Amino acid sequence: MVLSVLRRFGILSRSDEMGAQSMMNLRRQEIMVAYLFIAPAVILFLIFVAGPVLFSLGLSLFKWNIFQPAEFVGLENFSRFGNDTRVLTGFRNTAVFTGLVVWLDVVVALILAVALQHRLPAVLRYFYRTSFFLPVVTSVAAISVVLGFMLDTHLGMVNYYLGLLGIERVRWLDSSNWALISLIITTVWKTFGFDLILFTAGIQNIPKHYYEAAEIDGANAWQKFRNITLPQLSPTILFVVVVGLISHFQMFDQANVMTAGGPGYASTTVVMVIWDSLSSLRLGYGSTIATISFTIILMLTIVQFWLSRRWVYYEGER
């Protein structure tokens, strides 16, 4: 239509119109091919992510145990949520766990990533990176079992060496004061290697002339880290924080294997409460907790991206 109008007013010749039409047809074909390539991912997302989320949201308004017809109860499940001590404790434990693990992951990985860039033989750098990354690809259950034995109060290796130093045995997994801390230590040890690899790649992509100019100006190591390394790594830090928050908020395996949520509710997490509700066939109530958990994760992610405008630096910004 547009091409015909341009040709009528003499702006576009017949040959030019045919060439433009061919380009438009080619563009449409490219768009169709692109949609065909992304179609499997979109279909899988709708089936395995969006579909279950919407189904869980709808189920949270019902009382259902599979064996009897679903009974619509409106917001009763949500009102019950506010009086459930175990659920509130699970959310509190999950918030503490997630906040500390994400913070420690970033700090430990960033320090080691910077340290591994300074005057180390290439073989040693590769060795350390591989060693730190190995727990990331190791089964969570396997790591939890091994760490559970190491932290055992009476037979654990950790308490054995603490005893050699004259320190009394610590009830790592049996004490309400230490159970959650033990899970945090285990998770940080398993996951910080992923952040380390990302930070290492980010540091290697920082232009060297930035540091050379800073050295000419007399900047010390801390000033170069604060004014060059951190700003350049800020997009990577944002990615690590957002992904870590989403992942660790759903922690289940470590707590289930090492402490079973105990002692008491000291290490119970939100996902453990959801699992217990669903396995007890309280499907509506379990869906309510899952819906609230999803909403919290979504809101925290939105807040992270909103706050990132104040501290994340992107190349080319003024």
C-alpha cells in the first residue's frame, strides 16, 4: 500500500518498488523463521511455567484433596496463612538464608575472582577455578550427605579438628542456633563457584587501558577496584544477585537431607512447608503458600531492577 502511493507520486519507480517488495518479503520470511525458532521455548514456557503458575493461583481459592470434589473457599486459605506459625517461621528462615547466602556468594566470589587475576601462573589459575567450580556441578544431595557427616556432632571431621584446637564440640545440625548457619555454609561452598566464573569473565573483559590510566594518575589498588572494577562488574553483580535470590529462595534439598527442617522449625524453609502441604493432600493450602512465595520473589526481582538504575553502570551511558 505504502509502496503504491510512493510510486503514484513519482517518488518510487517500478523497479525500485519491485526491489523494495522483495526486501519486505525477505524480511517477513526472516521474521517467520525467527518465530519458528523461539516457538519451542515459548510453548515449553507456557506448559511448564505459566500454566502451573496460573493453575496454582486458581487452586489457592479451593480446598481439594484429590479424592473429593474441589470446594471453593475464596480467601480462606490466605487468611489461614497469617495464623500458621510454621509457615511464618519458614518464610523468616528462608529470608535470612537467602539474604546471607546471596551476600556471601557475591563477596567471596568477587574477592577470589580479583585475587586470581594477580600474578599467578596460568596452571594455578585454571586449577583454582576448576576446584571452586566443581561443587556447582556436583549433586546437591551428595554434597548434603557428605557435609552432614562432616558436621556431625560426635563423629564429624569439623568437630574433631575443633577439639584439637581446644574448642568444644559444636552441635552444627542439632542446635536451633547452628542448624540454619550450617545450611548457609554448605550452600555458599556449593554455589559461589558459579559467581566466581562470571566475575572472572567480567574482569577479563574490562579494558586494560582503564587501569593503565588510573596508574598514571597515581591510583592505588583499592581505588582501581572501587572506581573501575566494581562499576564495570555492576551488570554482572545484578545478574548474580537476581538469579541467586530466585534460586536460594526455593532452597529445599540441603535442609531436607541435612536437618529435615529441624530441630523444631529452626531450619524449615518455605518450599519444605509447600512440599509437606502437597504431600498431605492439602493442595489448596499448598498452592496458596506457593502463590505467596511466587509473588514475593516477583516483587523482590522488580525492586532489584528498579534499584539497579542507581548503581548499575552500562558501557556507553553518560
